[in-house]
Amino acid sequence: MATFSMASMTDVIFLLLIFFMVTSTFVFPTAFQINLPQSSEQTAIKPGTRVYIDHDRKLYASYGDEQPQPVEDGNLLPFLLLAQEKQPDGYIAVYADEDVPYGDIVKVLNVGAQNNLKMVLATKPTPAKK
């Protein structure tokens, strides 16, 4: 009667294990780069362009000291590109209500990432500890 050796099977399993361990280090956790400001510190840089998402998931945008104006999803990119032409080194801050689903915020940030715009997600400062 013939016997079956498991030595070659264990070699294959260990090689697969090593392969997956090595390749998993190349995977990055995020698909795009975003500079998230620390909520415990205030920055002196004032963003030139602001995008607002209210609790009803409606978009508003403003440039400089202008009042925020309603913006449709399809018109957001042209507005942001125009703002970038006015101020190439400026940042675009995204102010989102805390009730807005995370997916809607990512859609807005993704518009910036796909067009190489510098976008930051604005947060409110945490209360100081006593």
C-alpha cells in the first residue's frame, strides 16, 4: 500500500502564508490622501474656499468672504476648479454636519482627490480639560 507524504503540502502552505504576509504590507489603508487637522489645535491658515454639507445633505460653497451659495452635485467640481485658479496654493475646507453620513463626505472629498485639489476636513475643537 502507498503512503502519502504531507511534507510537500506543508511547504506549499508555508510559501502561501509568506506570500500573503509580504504582499499585505504593500496595501495602503486609504485610497486617497487627506490632511485631517487636529481638533485640539487651531491653525492660522484660513482656507480660501469652503464647502458645507448641512444635516439635510445639501451642498453649499463659498470663496473668500462670500456668503455660502447652494451648489448642485454636478456644479461642485467647476466651482472648485475655478476657486483653485484664483488661489492655486489655497486649501478647500469641508464643513460637514455631524449627522451627515460618512459616504456623502467621502464623495465630496473624492471629487477633490480625483482633481488634485488640497482638501481638509474641518473639525470643531475639543473642549479644554480642567
